[in-house]
Amino acid sequence: MSGPRCEQSPILGAYALDALPPAESAAVAAHLASCDACRDELAALQPLVTGFAQVNDVTRPATQLWDRVAQRVGAAADTAPSVPWRDPEWEEVAPGISCKLLATDPQRSRVSMLVRLQPRTSYPAHSHAGVEELHLLDGELWIEDRLLKPGDYNRAEPGTGDVRVYSETGCTCVLVTSPSDRLG
């Protein structure tokens, strides 16, 4: 990037990868509404994030990767992991919709999961009990009249809702949301 850089510029990469804590991510999102330089820089980063998602199959890391991570974590803590990692199973929750629960946080009323929609599948209309964050890994997904492509991110605030969530192609996304969302 040429020209003057905004003071927020150094964290845009982490924001593009959805790697910031929720409060910091919300602050960057608010900043983007008023900063042309940061919006331009984020747009320039988007092809990198998309390329990363296409080159690296983040939904199924190689067994060797999990073994190396477990060894490093165990060595850093000077203990071996007490429970070996088990890849959660996909569960069909509705026709054409499967989920793989990754983590739950009852204190914050949050769940993290992979969600897969088969081609020509709609997700039911719903209202958000808490912040909903979605990062599209593959395929295409319509949320209302916005088309998301691999690498795109969508954030919905508590009290809002989605009527039309649809995938013509089929898709897989990482979804962090409240288990108290209401369908219908």
C-alpha cells in the first residue's frame, strides 16, 4: 500500500482472518465505516484470505498437524495431553444442513461450529440472541441480498434476524453464535 497508513492498519490482517477478540473486532468494524484507507487496505487483503481458504483445507487438517500441535502444547505445559483430540462427527440437523460442533462456552452463551449446506438449501429464518459471526470457507451463501464467497465474513448483532439464508452451490462455514437463537 502506498500513501499514509492509518494507525488501525496493523491489525487489519487479524481482522480479515477473524482472529481478533469480539470487542476489538467490533471496534475495527466501526472504524471501517469512517476510514477509506482501511477499507481499501482490507479490500486488498481479501484475495489473500480467500486464497488461504482455498489452498488450505482448514476443515480437515492433516493428522500430522494435529500430532505436532499436541506435542508442542504438551511440551510447553510440560505435560502430555490428557485426552487425545477426536474430530467431532457431522450431524444432520435438518434436511440438507449438517453441523459439526467444535466448542461451547456456556458462560458467554456461545457455540462454535462448522455448518455445511447442501446445494439449493435454505437455513431457517432466525433471530440472533447474541452476536453471530460467520466466516465462509467454501461455496457461496446468500444472507438476505448479500452474496458471500469463500473468505467473506458476516457479523450480525443481537436482536437482528435473517429471513433469507440460502446456498445455490452448497457451502461450508465457521459459525460462532448463541445457542439461544430463535428459529422462525
